[in-house]
Amino acid sequence: MPQKQWHELNNEERELLVEHISTSDFPSARDELEQMSFDAGFNQFESLYEDIEHSNIIVAMHK
């Protein structure tokens, strides 16, 4: 498990991170991220990088 390699975290930090990942850290599709940015008041959305295999998307949002 990757968390065994998180040597710099203490037990409390590790537990908080695992809790977040297992309950809240779900990938979003690009169109969902774009809609969330517009809903939050941003008027420009740019996808800078998309790695579909690992569900990574880096975006820039501008007002």
C-alpha cells in the first residue's frame, strides 16, 4: 500500500489523508470541472494537462 511509503507523515496525518482519499477524493471528468469553475464565478477554463489513464487533469481558471 502506498501509505506505508509516506514516511514524513505521523500516524494522525496519515489517518487523515487515508480518510480523505477513501471518502472524498474521487476523479471528476473535464466537463464536470469546467461546470464547477463556471458555477464558482470563473469565466475562463483551460485544460493544461489531461492524463486519462490516471484520472489526472490540471486546469487553469481565470476571472
